[in-house]
Amino acid sequence: MRTWIWLAVLALVALHVPGTLLAQEVAVEATEATGAAVAGAAAAEADADAPRTVADWYAMGGWVMHLLVLTSIISFFVILERLWALRQSAVLPRGLLRELRDAARERDLTQVVALCGSSRSSVARLLRSGLVHYDSGLPAMEEAVNVAADQESTRLRRNLGLLSALGNMATMMGLMGTVLGMIESFDLIAKTGTGDARVVAGGIFQALVTTAAGLMVGIAAIGAHSFLRRRAEGMEIDLTEKSLRMLEDLWTAQRGGGGVLDEDKDPAEI
């Protein structure tokens, strides 16, 4: 009888121990899961509190940011190229104007032609176009300068249309990123509901980041285009006026007249 009692006790112990161990394992797993959740929440809060870097903002914008960066790089090089092409020494160099004034005052037509031939500036090209028709008279020289001035105007405004297009495209690409981000947000709302705002935060981030980036690139490009266009227009006017005046004074000086080639005349005013 005692043997059966001991067997029953051992059976109960054998059944109780695995259950206890299983309960302990479940409790440990639950504790670990709770700890992981707390750690994840803490990490999320830490990430939220940490300042975002430029790389973070770039990643939030999505693939549209690649297009905006490419647009900004092209715009930057176009602006540099136009600033270099529209510098004073490339269009109306003061030193050349001074030498031309001195040669014209001395009625040295050969020196004037040599000076224009040795310079690659815009004013030299216009004067060469006029001097080719010197023997045909002043009206023929003026007509040739006006024709050359139209060609030089195209040269001075080169790539400005591209810069304007890049500015408009950057703004439109920012708007496209906005639309894509909002589409993603509404798609997530349709799938998950509106219970958690963090679900749609990614799409809204993309919308706002691409809009801001597109506006920054577009404003910079359009502003630079406006500045460079005004500079080119002003140089076109000065270029034509100075070239025509130089030829008129040279023609007058060659025929013994007066003109405005005075000693105290600033080369920039010729």
C-alpha cells in the first residue's frame, strides 16, 4: 500500500514540476518582451529628442531629393559660368578702352585695328565688325555694329534660359514630392485607419521636405537668373553705345573733326 502511495506522490511531483518550469519560462519571456518594449519606446523617444542631421532630412525626402540635388548642381555650374562670362574684363575691359581712346586720338587706325584683333572681348568683336566696313562710311559701320550687337546679345544671354527652366523644374519637382508623399499617407490611412498619427508621418515628412527643398533650389535659381539677365541687358546697352561712339569719334578724328576723345574722358564713358 505504501508503495502505491509513494508512486502517486512521485507522479504528482512529475506532473507539477514541468508545469512550474513552463510557467517560469513564460514569465521570463513576458518579462523580456516587456523589457524590449520599454527599451524600444525609450530608444524611440531618444531618437525623437535627438537633432536630425542633413542625411536624415535627405532620406525623408525620398527619391525626389536625388533629382533636386542634380538640379541644384547644374544650376550652380550655370551660375558660375555666367558670372565668369559676364565679368567686366570679358565684355568691356577698361584697359582696352583706354588704349583704343589713345590710338583714336592719335588718328592711328592701324593701331585701333590691331588692338581689336588682339582682344577677345565683346567690345573688340563689335568694333572689328564695324571697322571691316570703314571704307564704306560711318552708316555702314553702324549697321554692321548693330548686327554684331544682336549676335553678341545672344552670346551674353547664353544658358540663362536653361537656368530659368531649372528653377521652374525644381519647384515643380518639390510639388511632385508633395503629391507623392500625400498619396503614400492616404494609402496608409486606407489600410490601417487613423488611430495612430505616426503611421502617416512618413508620407507627410516626404511631402514637406521635398516642398522645402524644391522651393530653396527654385528660389536660388530664379533669383540668379533675374540678376544675370539684368546684368546681361545692361552690358548689351553699354556695349552697343560705346562701340558706336568709338567708331563715330574715330571717323570724326580721321577727318580732322573734334569728337569726345578728350584727355580727361573716362574710358568707361566712351
